[in-house]
Amino acid sequence: MRIDVGNGLDFIGDIHACYDEFLELLSKLGYQKNDNGLYTHPNGRKIVSLGDVMSRGPESIKCMMFFLEHVKAGLAYMIDSNHGWKIARWLDGRKVQLRHGDENVEIEFMEYEKKYGKQKTETLKKNSKHY
């Protein structure tokens, strides 16, 4: 993977599903939400996640979706991590022990399925395995 550092990068690690705090940090760094709902920096800087986007905190799915959208749009990069690898294996249907906060992701996906249905949940899981 090539990373364009032309306008600068902001390295952020261990978000651990603390979505609101993550958005507050982006605001303090100067990022602004655009008309498409994506966060951009006026100087063109990009976000680099150093891992542990999900797990432990209350909003893993929101954090995961944030990075799915921003990586796809070329506004962010993501380095995987121990929690990410384990959750990716779980999303792939492999048998793993979800502990140390990872079990919160499973609970969140169960709630998501109750709200949005099995098909939408399976689609989200499938799309999430690559991040």
C-alpha cells in the first residue's frame, strides 16, 4: 500500500469504539464534516488509524463504518491490530474467543441485527472483513 503524505497525516491509535471522543479529537485537529458526511481537513491532511478501532467501547460499528467510508474515499488509511485481526476472524465465521472487550462487538452486532435484520447485518459483516 502506498500512502500519500503530501499534505500531512494525523496518526491516531486505540480508538476502541469511543466514537464520540474520536470525532471530538478530529474536530480539535481541524477536520470538518462535509456535505457527504465525510470528515476532511482544510489543508488536505488524512487520518491514519494505528489500529484498535473497534472493541471495548460502546460504538464499534460506527467506528468501523467511519473507516470503511473514509478509506474508500481516500481520506484515511488503516493499519490492522490484534483486536482487528480477531474480530475479522469472527466476522468470517471462525471460532474465536471474544474477550478483553471484543465481546462487546458481538453484542453490538446482535443489536444491529435486531434493528436492521439478518441480511443487512451479514452484508455489513462481509464488507467489514477487509478492514
